[in-house]
Amino acid sequence: MWAQFETSGGTGSSPVAVLLFRPGKYLGSAWKPTGFVSVTGSTPISVTVTYRWTNPGDANAFPTGGPVSSTYVGLWDSFFRIGELPPSNG
């Protein structure tokens, strides 16, 4: 299970958080809240998150970085990630 939280009144570059759960328990955040995040797939035990980011010289609303995707799979009281993440400064 998952929930996506967006910045009220925000734009595409405003931080978005994807939080992961199992019934009755919060497992953690998919990654740090950042802009240009979208949930692109899910199953009862997983969620796929796609990330983009701005590169130097990009307009704030038009990122050229990515996309890269990670699938987060719930396992007992934790989760594991398969796939890529954006650069840590992205």
C-alpha cells in the first residue's frame, strides 16, 4: 500500500513524497521528497515510482534528467527497492 503527498498549491517541481505502508504499519518513504515524481504502477505488494530531475540550464518546469524508475516491494515490516534513483543532488 502507498500514499502520495503533494505540496498544496505547488508546481511540478514542488516536493512530492511517496509513503509506503502495510496494513496497520508505516514502512517508510520511497525516497526523499523531490519534484517530478510520479507513481507509474502498483500491485497489492509493490509500487513503481518514476523520477525526473532538472539539469544545469533547464527551466524549472522542464526537467531533462531521467526518467528512472524504482519498484518498492513490501516484505514483512520493511520494503526493498529494485531499480534506479535520481542523482542525490537531483
